[in-house]
Amino acid sequence: MRLHDDLQILTAGYSLHRKPFHMTNDDGLGHYLIRLQTAGRCRGGRINGQLVLLEAGDLLLFAPDEPYELKIEAEQNQSGDYTVDSADYHIFLSGAWVEQWWQQTARPQKFKVTLSEGILGAFRQIMLEQRRMSNPSPKIAEYYLKILCLDIDRNLQEHQAPSHQTYLAHRIKNYIEENASSSFKLEDVASHVGISVSRAVFLFKQAFGTSIIQYTLEIRMNMARERIIFSPLSLEHVAESSGFPNYNYFHRVFRKRYGMSPKEFRQSARSNG
């Protein structure tokens, strides 16, 4: 699929492996590869001459001339059985645009990203656009690709000093941002990343200097503020759709934050607008 003369998405797909798989290219793939491990484990890359373990959230970036290998074998699961379980999104690219992006900054061949809906959604949309038999708007895939590359760089910037703890903290942050409009408990957040509530609370505070509850409130207040100003929703609906449990609580915290009620805030914003 040719998007512009300077950018080609050669193929984009999703692979789910339930049987052993092995491929190797000593001379390189001949094009750029962006590969995201989404589930299970495998070994791949050939980084510094060695195959490295890939787990969920591990992103690979390989240039056309870099030797590449992928090896998917049976791994022992929690029950003690050996099974093959590996899933990934992958995009093969060529063209001047991706060359320019590749050379803008030094990126490791492998690093951890947060499996947020944003980055997964970009992979998914690029793949779906590739599969269209008739595609009158090929630029859509190009825009999704550029969003994906920006998201990759943002993840890389946020993980300058990568550790398992910072990775978990960023996963918690993404969970809050993606679910703030609905009701959830601290137990839900902790369960999402597979740790205890106390551990989740500690890691988030350590990474971001604020509590999970306070950050969630901040996100919800920002959503509510925008909807009060720009949407025709009733104030009760604004509170509900912004994740607040009831209007009375929303009214109280809103007045404390802005020094006026939601109704007064809407009137003031619209009269000044």
C-alpha cells in the first residue's frame, strides 16, 4: 500500500502463535520493522549478537540492514505445563519519511512501552486500513503511523531510566486516563497491573508525586470543566459522564476548586465567551 512517495507501509498485521516458530535474516530484513509484543513470551531481535527475551510491552525497532531473528518456543506456564503463547503487532516500512524519523534521535532496538489503548489502537487501525480492498483515503493510515511514531517517542522519553517499577507506575497512569470517565476502585487499578493496592499506591506516588485518587480527581475535573463550557449536557450529566459518583459530591469538589458552583461557572464562561 503506497501512501506517498516518501512513505510505504509494506505490511501491517497481528500474529498469534500457538506453535513453535523460527525465522532468521542474517543480512537484515531489507526494510524497517516496528514490532510490539502484546502477550506471552518469545525471543528475538539479535541485539548485540544475542537473542533477547520479549514480554508484553516490549517494542522492537529494526533498520533494514540489521540482522534479525525471531524464535518462539514452548515456555513453562504457572501450572508447570509447557505451552507456546506469543502475540504481537508488526509493521514493515520503507521510504524517506521513516528514514528521517529513524535518524532524528538515537533509540534502543528494544525498550518497554505502556500497552495503552492509544498505542494498541494505532497498531490496530493501521492494520485495518491495510486490509481494505478498496481504500479511497490512504492518507488515514499515514496519519495513524505518524501518531504511533510520536507515541513511541513519548513512551521512550517517559522511560529514560527504565525499571519495572516505573513501567508499572506508567501503566497505572494510563489506566486512570483511559478509565477516569467511569467508576473504578483502587483494587481495580492494582489488579490491572497485577500488584497489591498498597504497592500500587506507593509506586504511583513515588513516580508522579501525587496520589492515585488525587490524579483521578484532576482528570475528572478537567473533563467536567471542558464539558461545562463546551457541551450542551446538563450539569448532572456532566458529573455522571466525568466519572463522579453523584452530583452532590461533584458540586462540592467543583466549588472548592473554582470558588463557584458548576452552574455559576457555566454562566461566567459563556458570558465571557
